[in-house]
Amino acid sequence: MLWPRNRYEISGLLCGVLFALLILGATPARAAEPDSQFVAPRWPLDLSTRYLTSNFMEYRSGRFHAGLDLKTQSKSGFAVRAVEDGSIVRVRATPFAYGRAVYLLGASGRTYVYAHLSRFNDPIRTKVREAQARSGNYRTRLQFARGKMAVKRGDVLGLTGESGTNGPHLHFEVRDPGNGPVNPLAMGFAVPDTFAPVIHAVRAVPAAYGSRIDGGPEARILKSGKGLSGEQPQLQIAGPVAFAAKIIDASDIRGHKLEPWLIEVKLDGEVVYRCRNDRYDFSENSLQRLEWLEVPGIRDRWLHRRPANLLRGRQGEEWFRGQEGRGLPPGRHELVIEASDFAGNLSSVEISLLVADIAYPQPPSRSDWQVDPVVVARDSLPENNLHPFVEVNNEAQLKGGKFLFSPENGDPVLAPTFLVQQHVMFEEKQVEQLRRQGLSASMSPTEYLAADWPIDAAVVVPAPMGAKSLVDSLPAIKDPALMVYRWSGKKWKPDGRLMQPSATDSSFRFALSSPGTYAVFRDEAAPVIFPADTVIAVPVDPRGQSHGVSLPHWEIFPVDLVDLGSGIAPESITVTLDGRPLIVEPDLPRDRVLVELPDDLETGRHILHLKASDEAENETEAEIVIDCRE
């Protein structure tokens, strides 16, 4: 049998047993049994349908998604309710991330997080406004002692919205008494689900020099737009060959892409890898990088557990290496990949592996497995480490430098990481976009490639090409207009500032947090405010209250605040109304601020003065006339 073979698997098994004692199983039918004093939590919304747009432990850049995203019919303003008796212990109001958020400590000891709210209930809102008035800033974080702001099951905590994010929905989390996120589906918040996960593709990747797949050194892929199911074409391999898969789940007819709850890999009937999303700790977010084959244009889940991956719910090892690191034993083997959701809906594929006992087997006369662009870089690599790259397979193709980061050297990585730096040319759309964003370019961009990217923090690397010449023309490197930008595929996004050269190297440096294409730009364009030359008519909000939450007397209205370069600095936003300070909400995901006028403001015309700057410290300001009409 597979478990336990080593200390990682023993740890994982113990965690699994402990978690099973807490939630008793895998499906809603086997969810946790409440004690005699505990009342089952209620659903946080009153909507008749329960659709998810995101689920627990989905992939996010450098972290896991800590809860569920509940669909709210693409609208804001639905009541958000306390799921059990308890106390409000924390409140946040920020321009990004969770936006307006409420933290409820329940009688059970669990903490429930409600994020992206459009409005707090009246008691919370009063305390937030008082804190904002004291600080002069919108950004607010408040803590409350247990019992100070008590609530009952079903009380309205606020209204749903889209603060801090794009698109109205409710982000909802359940955390254990130690503040660790747990899967809400196992805590009484399951949703109807009859849709099984879909296995869209399986990749086979050479994992050592001399490994062969269907007779060649290239990676191979088997894929289907409708999904793979059941028995699949045979694959011929020699030497260590790793596997990855693109697996997407959905819980309803809306088809939002979700993460499977459970993935199991079986080799000749024995489970060799298991990935189960039940819980994690925030300190383990960096381990997420160890779970994915991630290169430009490709992100698939590895179907093995890396030695450094100590996440709970992960069991197994690098099974494809075999007992002596030479690959699976010669002969025929059956590989089964299974994926299921929390409701128990299951998909699986079966692949017959024909393992050759020679280093360079003859290719089959016909293969349904296509050659894949992911290949193995074979030069100067540590032994027994996967390093697949796109279109990079020998040193002659590399136009830049190569770097090896290792935890043994004190680098902020979880396992040896191989990085390639090569200079590339601007694409036409990249040039067009940098001009549109008001950025001045350095000589050319630089591409940083690292398919295997288990980064716990940013690594310091040589800056993109042309940084030195650009910096030399400035009084100092600390010029705020100078920044490193990353190409997102659609636009240049600011990524950080340049660092001084080290004592042993004349090259400027920067902190690289993820692979991609980077360039150094100067941002000299100030933000723009709309509308600056028109009168904004502001009517009375006729609703008064919504679900017991008081709404503003005057309708909240937006003022566009746009910066296409380094981005608006939220703390720089200052607003006065008829010369008196006014706190507004920076709604920066939508390039605007939201203005809520004082309820006692008299009818007639008033002057709103808005001032802001971007991260490059380019300032802008405008006076806007508003006309309040009863």
C-alpha cells in the first residue's frame, strides 16, 4: 500500500484523520455533526438560488482562494446575514482586496468573513465613519472585543456589492478557531451540484535527460474540448516521465470554473497521489506554487506531490521516478486519474503506459498523443528536478543569463528553482499599449522564464535590459516616476521599483515575484478626472432603507479617476466639499471614486474639489459642480 512511507505522508495521514473527526467525511451527506448546543448555521443570503462563481482553494497568483464566491444575480444590495449567533470582531474598508468586509466570530468558535460589501449595517457604519473622520482616510481597520458588538443568527450585517473587486458577489469564508480557512461546503454551506469535473487535458513531461515519450524527447499532450473520459490511447515512455492535467469543475448550469475537491491518481490499482481541498493555513499559501506546471500560456496541475509540499490533504510522492529514480519498471502499467467534487460527482480517465527498458525506444507507428510545446531544459540542471520551459531546450537558444536559486543558499524558494533571463523584442501591441498608457520605454523588454516556480517571496534578479541607461539620465534611482512593469497580455502593469546594484555587480536589480515579460518605464502622465467641466445633478435616493440598513439621503455618484500608467495612489486622494473635508470611497478597480454626500447637505449647488496623484507622484486636481435636487 501507499501510506505511510515517509514523514510527509505520516503527517498528511494524521491531518486527514484529525480533519475526518471534525467533519466526518467528504460529502454533504456526511458533513460535520453539530454538538447538542450548536445550532446549524444558516445560509448568508436570502436568494432562492445558490450559485458559486469560485470555490475553496482555487488557484490565485501566489495564494489559495480562502472561501466561496456566491453569485448575486450580477446585482448589489442583497442582505448579508449572520449565519449564527456571535460577535463582530473585525471590520475592514479598503480600496482593494476584500473591500468592505465584516468578520463574525460565531458561538461555535468559527469565524465567518463577508467581503466586497456595498454597505455596512448602521451600527458598523457609524463606527467606520467615526474612524475615517479621525484619520482623514477611507482605509479603515477596526477590532472589537468579543461581545462588544453582539449579533443574532439572521441579523443583517450589510449589503452585498463589489467593493475592492470586479463584479458584484459575496466572498464568504469559514475559519477554524485557529483562524485557518476550512472548506465552507463541509461546514454546512453545501450547494446543489450534479455536474462532475471535466478532465480537459493530460500532459506527459520528460523529467530527466534521456527520457522519451512515444520515441521522442518532447512532451506530449492528450486533450479534448469536451473533456476526456474512460479509456484513452496508449502512451509509450522510457525513463522518468511526469504527468500534469487541466481539470475544471462546475457546480451548476452557469458553468463558472471551479477547482475539484478531490483528485486521485492510481498506478496499477494503488493510489500514488491524492489532492483533497479541505483546509489550509495562511502560512502555507506559498506551497501553492509547488502544485502547478506554470509557464506562459499553460497552467496545469501536477499529478504528484513535490517533497517540499507539506500541505494538508496532499499525499503521495514523485511516483513517476520509480524506486531508483530511473522511471517506472519496464512493462505495461495502468494509470487512472480521478477527479470529484464535494457532492461526489466523479470523472476519470484510464491510460495504458507501455514502459520500455531501452533508453531510446522506437516511436509507435501512430500516436494520438500530440507533441506539446512544453519541453525540458537539459543544460546545467540539478539532478532529479523538473524544469520544463516553452521553446527553450538547449543553451544555444538562451540569449540571456541562467540562475539557480536554492533554499540551501538562503534564497526565498521552497525547492531548487531554475530561472532563465533572456532579452526579447517589443511586440507591436506592446508598443501601442505603452504609448496609450503614457509610458516612456527603456531599450527592450526582458523575459524571465521559470516553469517550476515555488517562490515563497520575491527573488532579486538583474533588472530588465536598458534600466541602467534610463537610470543614468536621472538624478537618482529613487525617482518615483521610474518603475518596472510586467506585460499582462493586454497591458503593462506596474510591478515594483528598481534596486541599487550590489557591491559586486553594476547591474540594477528588482524583486521578481513571478515569471513573465518585464520592462522599465517612466510614467510622466498625470491622472485624469472626469467630468471636470460639467454640472453633476444629484437626486435624492428614494429608498430610505434596504433590509433595515439606512441608505444615504443623496444618491451616491461616481467621479472617474483614471491613470493608465503606475496607477492611482489611494492615500493621495483628498476631497473637499465647499471647503470642508469629505471622505470618498476609492473604487479603483473601476477607475473612479464614489461620492456619498452628507445627509444634511442643503439643496442647491456645491463645489467638490478632488485631488489625487499616481504612484509616480504625478498630481491632478479638479473642481466639480454638483447640483443637489430634492
